[in-house]
Amino acid sequence: MARLSIAAIFLTAASFINAAEQPDTALLRYVNPFIGTTNFGTTNPGAVVPNGLMSVTPFNVTGSELNNFDKDARWWSTPYDVTNSYLTGFSHVNLSGVGCPELGSVVTMATTGPLNVNYRDYGTTYRDEQASPGYYSAYLEKYGIFSEATATKRSSVERYTFPAGQGNILVNLGIGLTNETGASIRRVSDTEIVGSRLMGTFCYNPDAVFTMYFALRVNRKPDSSGFWKMQPEMHGVEAEWTPDNGTYKIYKSFAREMSGDDLGYWFSFDNLEAGEQVEVSIGVSFVSQENALENLNHEQKDTDFDSVLKHARDSWAHELGKIEVEGGTEDQKTVFYTALYHALIHPNILQDVNGQYPMMESGVNGTTGRDRYTVFSLWDTYRNLHQLLTLVYPEKQDDMVNSMIEMYREWGWLPKWELYGRETFTMEGDPAIPVIVDSWRKGLRNFDIDLAYEAMKKSATLKGSENRMRPDIDPYLKRGYIPLGIHQADNSGDNSVSHALEYYVADNALAWLAREKGDKDFARQLEERSKGYRHYYSKESGTLRPINQDGTFLTPFDPRQGENFEPVPGFHEGSAWNYTFFVPHDVDGMVRLMGGKKAFAEKLQKVFDEGLYDPANEPDIAYPYLFTYIKGEEHRTHKEVSRLLDKYFTTRPDGIPGNDDAGTMSAWAVFSMMGLYPDCPGVPEYALTLPTFDKVTIHLNPEYYGTDRLTIEKIPVGGTEIMSGEKRIGYRINHSDLIKNGSLKFFTNENE
């Protein structure tokens, strides 16, 4: 067994970070995984590979009484917050940027000295954190242990360097982010265990429950090992927590399988010499323990920590290298590449190495020959993340669309907010429709569009009592809008306006496809439906406004109510101002409603000037780009986008303005810094603004686009104009022209 001094270990870790300066991994130095790890950004600095199933993350949101925090004492939807200081281990399979707690389980921890399995006592403060793509490390102060982690697609490996004496590896299945309880562990050999952990109830959905299976192996034989379990009579009872394992029973001779709500497994190593290392490898599956073991054996065959780490870093270098930027500051490059990094975490693969995966809403396993994706946070990601993938990573987006269509084949509906084969029904709308239509219109054709159209038409027409995607569709079809009282009798948390606005966007996208399919009458119906937002417009308030059952506007009405995420009639997670301009498919129609272009531009500017814009939530994030529809006012887009980037997207841990929402906020930053933005889901167009960098080169996939690059340049000259290829254009461009012309050039004097 290798023995290294602690000083040598830190030198080794630093060499991994410095390796980013090598040509093939040079971009990795611009990724700072600590960005977004507070201010409710809910990202984490853990190790993961691009769109990987496995992630291994420091878990510091369940602490000791001395630290005065616990995941159940507040709404922790992340395994890590940089402001916390008490580590209880490393969690496996984690969500990035989401707003509800889930997963973050199978928590491993290294300790020294006598065995103690009480997490409130065995946790520790830590220092000298380092993180880069595919790597995390920290020094555990209580124990003098140097901990490191890296990952493959379906497995992880941790390396612990111990001081002299007894060392322990703890595997805790009793803590985690999920709201579910229940786990099992089976001893396979002296060095290996397998098990399962129940997950689910994401965002209060009691039916969205699923099982994660794991296989865990240590790379040296322990001197002793066994199970632990909370004593039944103490479970759920407040008690004094003592350092002698208190309420936990230690099993030293039991060697079969154990199940329960709060249990774990331990490995102890006696008489370690200073610098000795223990590696812990974990494979996961959502099909079976056997598959978890197969995933582990396949992805870590004949490998060690260093080789796994190199592969992880190379994977990130390859994906991040699809976009190259020149110019800009070091901080701007860090913001950009960290945002791109965050945009490449979800959706993530689900299938095992043998192709098996849990079929949607089913106890049956399917088999696929391509990547099957999960974690479709579509209310968020349909606005920009899937458009980013379509442009830069079309092969990924192709598989994601196929995954969504297969979900329809398996359970009869496209996903809304899918999580590991279960539909959580979180948020509103019918967001898979614009994602699929947008992909098709941009040239992705490797999926069954006829089956997709069947699925879309079903959710757009089936009556509410049978409609899983649009349970409130009946008044929408009859009146053209959804009145208050459909969702909640007292209206306090009624999201009727938000629901209808999402349906308008989906129906506009579907109308195009219906016309392409020759379904002309249906297309006309959809087009008319998509204009239904006009019912909600109140000249009195100057905003969209909820409508009562009798057809009158809600009175009294405060269009600013909801700014602090409190329940508000008609709107979800926002105020009327956050939603009023959310009509991306008919901006010209909204301009007319508001009294013309001048009035529209002034009212839109008011949103920014009076603090009515929320940069931390989705409904209004395209607002800055709406100025591109008003001739003579396009400069306001650059002004607001630049201001928002400088203020809310920084290199600090709070450098994302709220939940990253599975990469959506990061995708906003990536597009905005490149100088283009897909402001209407389902419509293949981009609004243009001055890019942050002097030059951006996007390496396109020629199998999809027939060309291998798109360049965007900022050229400092007097005056302002935009060229696409050899053609002078305005502040908007369609996708096909962008690809065909191969370049955008912004001739500008930024001081004008």
C-alpha cells in the first residue's frame, strides 16, 4: 500500500489543478465549481463528468448541534452550501441547481480513532478545499485526513490519506436530501457491500418514488467491519447525543443483509501508518444491485484514482472545448466556462452499461442502444438550455428528444418534470412541446416526429379529467383563458395565469408542426388559442391580471404582489410584472395592446428601472431581449444584458442569481455572453446583442449542420452594424441563416 506524507499529498493534488495548464485541458482553469454554491444557487463543487449519472459531492447540510443547522431545519435543496462548515461525508448522485431537495444519499465518511457512527458527532470542519471539473478535495481537520473524489459516468472513487493509527470508512444510508426513508445493505465480501436506498417525494409529490441501487468496494481488506442501525425504541425520539454511538447499535458479527430507515456499514483499518491511503469506489444503478456492480466493474476496470481523474478531466476538456473565446477578462472567461460547465450536468444519462434503465412510470426495465436521459426540469430548461444543446451539442439533444418520446411510448405522456423514471408534475405548462418542435425546426431529425406529434396533440386536446399535462384545459379551450378558482378555492396559491401563458407558448409551437403535418384546421385553432393572453391584459393596471369565474378582473389587485415568492392569485413564483411580457410568440400583439412601440419600450424599461425584473426566476429572463423587436430601441438590450451579467453573474460563490435550475440560468449567461439568445421557445430565431468577447468560435457538429464552425466577432469601429456572412442584418436572425452564413460580426463603438 502506498504511503505518502501529508505534504506530498497536497503537492500531488496541486499538480492535478496545475495540469489544467496543459494544452488539452487549458480551459479547465476557467471553471470554478464554487460559483453558485450559496445565495440559493444550489450548485455544488462535487466531482461529475459531463451529463454523468454519478456525482460525488461534499455533504455539509446536516450538521452538529454546535453548528446550529440541519437539512430538516430549513429548505436545503442542495447537499452543499459554501457558508456551512461541518462536513458529514460525501453524497452520491446529486442534483445541481434545483429548488426541491432530493437524492444526495449513500453518504460516505472517513474518520480516525475509535468507531463512532453518530453523524452529529463524527462530522468535522474542513479546510483547503479545491475543486475543478471532475475533482474535489478537502482536508478534514478533526482527523487529519486528506480526502479526494472523482467520478466516471456511473461510478465514483474517493481517496483518503490517513494519519497514523486507526482509520474508518463509514457508509451512512440514514442521512441525505431525499424526503423518503428506507434502505438495505448486503455484505458481499470483506471489501464489498451492495445495497439500495429509497428516494422520492420530490417537491411534495408522494407518488414520485424510486430506488437507487449501489455497489461499494474498498481497495484493501479491513481489520474489522459491520453494520450499524438506530435502535428502534429511539427512532424519531429526541435524545441526548453522546460520543459513544448513543442511540446506534453496532453489529460486529452479523454478515448477511440488513434493512431499515437509519442504518449504515463501517470498515475499520488498524495501525495505519501516516500517509497510507484507502480508496472507496461506488457504482450506482436505478435498475438493480447487479447492474450497479457491473457499472462499477466496467468503468473502473484496471484503473486507480489518478487514471479515473484524468479521464474525467479529459471528458470535460473535450466538451468545454466546443466553444472557444478570445478577449474578455479572466473573470469573464471564468463566468462563461463555469456557466457552460453547469449547463452540461443535467439532463444526465440513466441507462446502465448494459443498456438497461427503469421505464417511465413502470416497474419494468427497458433496454436502449443510445443514451437515455433523465432529470428533465423542463419548465426551466425549455427556455434556453435545450436550445444551447441543439446548437453546440446536437448529438446530446437528439438523444434527449428521443428519451422524451420514448417516455410517451412507455406511459402515454411526454414529460413535464421527470426524475429517474417518475413524473413529478412540478411547475406548469406543456414544456416538452416547444423543445421538440424547436429541435425539429433546427434540423434535428433523428427521432419519430409522427409519434411526437401524436403525443403533443393528445395533451393539447384531451379533456381535463383525463389530461395529465393540462388538467385545467377545459376552461382554456372554452374561454381562451383559465379563471381563478380552478386550482385552489381561496385563490391564494392559484396559478391560473401562469398556466395559461405556458400553454399559449406550447400551442404556438404546436401550430407550426400541425400546419407542416397538413392538419390545417387544428393549426388555425392553435394559433387562435395562443393569442388568448389578450384576455388577461388590464389597461387599468397595465399588466396581465387574473380573471374571476364571472369574467371580471380580480379586485383589489397589486401587480407587485409576489415579488418575494409569496403565494399570489394567478401567478406562480412571481408577480404580474414578472409575467406580463411573457408572450414571446406574439410580441407584436403585445405591443399593440400596450399602445404601440413607444409605450411598449417605455413600460419594458420601467421593469428594469423600478426593480420589477427578477433575474432569479424563469418567466422574465428573456425580457432584456424584447427591445430587439422595436426599431431604434435595440441598444437597450445590450445595456440591460451587460448590466445584468456584471451584477448577477460573477466569480463569487453567490455568482448565480438564485437557483441555477438545472443549468437554465447558466445557459442564459452562456448565450448572452456570446451575443445571441433564443428568446422564443419553439421558434428557431435568436435575438442579438453585443458579445462579451472579441471572438467566439463554436465548433459545430458537421453531421448535423454540414459545417464545422460558427464564429461571432466584435470589431471596434465607429458606428454600429451587424453582418451575417456578407449580409448586413438587424438585431434578429433565424437559425438556418446563422448556420448557413457561418459568422456574425458586430461592428461597434461601445462608447457611443
